[in-house]
Amino acid sequence: MKPIRNPTYYYSSVRTYVAIFLLSWAGAAHAYLDPATGSILLQGLLAGFAGAVVIGKLYWARVKNFFSRSDKNEEESLVESEKDTPSDNIDS
């Protein structure tokens, strides 16, 4: 028995392809870009970069702790294993 496809999924994908096809045939706009347009684009790029830096600083501690925890666990296990072994310094 064949599975029944969802018709709304089919129609939404068809609409998406038709929209992309129609937008790809747009003609030349001959629009004027004044200097303020470049300024706005530059501000958007700088804001995106600043946002990425802030997100990086917020999550850097988590990433650092994630990798440092594994090192601490290994060091703690080494220290505990050294406690279990008899020492060579016997004062008798």
C-alpha cells in the first residue's frame, strides 16, 4: 500500500518554485543608490559582527569549561590512582 502524500506540502512547494521562477525573471530596476544606502549596509554588517562577538563572549566560557572539565577529570583520576599505589619513601 502506498503512503498518502500530504497535499498541502505539495502545493506549498509548488508555490515556492513558482515564486522563485517569477522573481528570477525580474527586469533591470535602474534604481538610484544614494550614499546613505552604503552607510546603512555598513551599519548592518558592523552590527552583525558586534552581535557575533557578544554571542561568542557569552558562550566562550561554556566551551572552555566543557573542554577543561575533561582535563580536570583526568588529573583527578591520576591523583587518586597515585594515592592507591604504595610509596617508595618508607621511613623504617
